[in-house]
Amino acid sequence: MDKFLINGPCKVKGKVSVSGSKNASLPILAATLLFDKPVIIKNLPIVKDIKTMLNLLKSLGSKIVLSKDKKTVKIINKKKMKTFASYSLVKTMRGSILVLGPLISKFYKSKTSLPGGCLIGARPVNYHLSALKKLGMDYKIKDGYILAKTKGRLKGSMIKFPKISVGATENSIIAACLAKGKTVLKNCAIEPEIKDLTNFLNSAGAKIKWSGRTCKILGTDTLNQTEYTVMADRIEAGTFCVAATLTKGNLEIRDFNPDMIRTELELLKKVGARIKIDSNKIKITGPKKIKPIKNIKTKEWPGVATDMQSQLMVLMCRADGKSSITENIFENRFLHVGELQRLGANIQIKKNKAFIDGNTKFVGAELMSSDLRASVALVLAAMISNGKSSINRIYHLDRGYENLEIKLKKIGVKIKRLKK
Ligand code: EPZ
């Protein structure tokens, strides 16, 4: 298993380009199962989760033609596709549950493995299943698989999600595209990645309209050929913004829409960062003193993204005073705290709230990654620690950050990957 060696402290300086969004690419790739005609998707990030999704599509019968730079893919589906999404693939990437909606909508049956939980929480899929049931899917759970079928075409319906769920919203929108008649989804998640999915589907002739958290889909018989460029990764962009703020650095972060992280940028301005915003890039300079924020709360979009929580926690460890962070989305997303404490952080957890003392003098140590976003928090902490840190199990990071050590090295971080 690869690990990172980082020599701190360091300051980031220069320019960095943001890759395509993992969390926009996954539902878009799953939705290609709806298509009879070839589909071209551009700006894919070269990360493990995308490779897993492409392997899953291949296992279902899709022909995958990858460009030389691996960022563009042409997908051609067979008339007769398989509908079995195996545990061996689904267990490595929860986002695989997103093939359930298109398979049942297009092929009227599917045997999809339950994704199972992960370290940040149980990650149930009950909202996915109840919404698809309302569209006409019958299913039973057997040996960890969802055995789903439908008597002919799904039928449009009115569905109100009991709780806001990104994945359940995505699965339902994808399934409703080929359902008969109109579907109205209420209390939807409205993350930018979901809008990217609906822009992609509309570019192929789907009829999807938004008004607030309500999404209306008029089912069509088929979707047309299309070519679509995936949005940039707002969490990667936000992570680099925290890096500049944390290290008193000076970064130009390019090729993304700053509006996607407007809430996080407002927060970084409150912390003291100086930020200049253009249409597809920002310039950010870190402050001499990092101001603490009393109570940062993660929320569904447009609130502070839960995927930015661990990065913001590292920033608050260096703030000049006490702060707190409340994690409202996942029940166990403080796995980075134990590792930060090993670097010298003073953080107390009470239920879903972390109380951070600030003014931490981080000292380099041996660290263990636990999940994708916790791992990048350890990289940030190692960048401002005195001395050497090594971060183990960075396969967690490789799931969602493209060439991270190459990008960091280019902006002044003393980092190298040890291949094991
Ligand atoms: C997506 O996960 C993202 N993953 C997550 O990013 C992100 O943290 C999350 O949305 C929230 O923004 C992808 O897009 C591939 P949810 P998802 O359904 O769809 C509960 C990363 O680091 N829930 O909005 O699984 C659930 O347990 C990953 O890139 C149910 O109870 O998130 C959670 O507590 C991590 N039943 C809350 O809702 C359900 O059927 C929000 O989950 C579905 C969800």
C-alpha cells in the first residue's frame, strides 16, 4: 500500500488546475446505461472510483473506449445488457448503487449488491429503494443483493423524499427519464453535481425541470446521442483554498466555477483569507493570523459541504482561539480527529460536535488514512507540521484526488509517494 512522505512546514505558492468532479462523473456514467446510442463524457478525473464505475459498466456489457489521456470516454451499450452488479465491484465503491435506477428503468430488472456501510456511516439506501418502488419497481433483499424487477416500463409518480439525499435524488431522476409520464420529486438534494447530471440528461433530450428542491421529469421513450463535459471538482477546489489559507500561501486555483464553493469562500474570508474571484478561477492569499469561527455547521447544499469538514477542522486547529464544527450529515465523520490529536491537536468530541482549541503546534508523525476526505485533512496537517510525517493507506485518497502529490509538489509542498 502506497504512502506519502511530507516534510513540513511549507507554504503553497503558484497555480493549480482543478480536475473533473468525481461526484458528478459517477451519476453521469451510471446514467449512460439508459442510452442505446453512443455517449461521450469529457473531463473525467483519473481516480480509482471512476475506474471502478467504468469496470462496473463493462461488466454489464458496455463497450468503453478511453482516450489516451484517460479523461474522455466513449460508451456504447449493447442491445442486450447484463443487469447484475456484483458485490465484488459495488463493495469497493458505494456510488455503484447508482446503476440500480438506470438498470430497472431501461431493462426492467436488476440484481444489484447492497453497497454496505463505510467508515463514515451506515450509508443505508432506503430512500433510493422507496422512491424507485413508487415508480413501479418491485424488489426483495436476498443474500445482500437487491433483486429488483418491474412489470414493463416504470410509471411517473409524485415522490417526496423524507430526508434530503444526494444519491436517492440522482437514482430517482435517472430512473424517471424513461418512465411513462410525469414524475415530480420533492425535497430533492440540489448539489451542483446533481444539476450537472440533469444538464447532461437534458443535453440528450431528457425533459427535466427544476424549481427549488422540486424536480419535474417528463419521461421519454429514448435518449439521443450526446457529448458532455463534466463540471470541475468543487471539493478539490475547496481543499486547495484551505491549503492556501492554512499555510499563509498564495494560490491561483483555476478551471472551476467559484460559485460552486461560495459558502466555503465566505467562511474563508471570515477567517481572514484575501480572495479575488474571476469567472473560472480565484486568487487566494492566506492571512498572517487565522480567525476562529464559533460554530461551523455542515449542511446540505448550499450550506457548508460535509466533504469539506475535515479540511476546515485542520484550519481551525491553527486558528487564534477556540472554535467548533458540527457534522450534520454523517453519523461518524470525525475519524480524522484521532490522527490530528497524534499530531498535537486539542479537539474534544461531544456527539456530532467537535470543539477545537486552536493555536496548535503540529509535530510530524506516522499517520493512518481512514476515508477519502479524512486523508486529505492529514495531508494538510502534515504540510503545517514541524518535521516529517508519513501518511499510510493513501488508496483512500487515490479514490477521489487526481495526481494530488504532483499538484502539491508543483505549488511548493515537500511531498513524495512511496510505492509499496
Ligand atoms: C454523496 O453521498 C457523496 N457521494 C458524498 O461524498 C457526500 O458526502 C454526500 O453525498 C453528501 O453530500 C457521491 O456523490 C458519490 P446522501 P450519498 O444520500 O449520496 C442518509 C465523498 O467523499 N441516507 O446525501 O451517499 C445517509 O446515511 C463522498 O466524495 C439515508 O439514511 O449521500 C447520510 O447520513 C462521501 N438513506 C445522509 O442521508 C438513504 O437512502 C446523506 O446521504 C440515503 C442516504
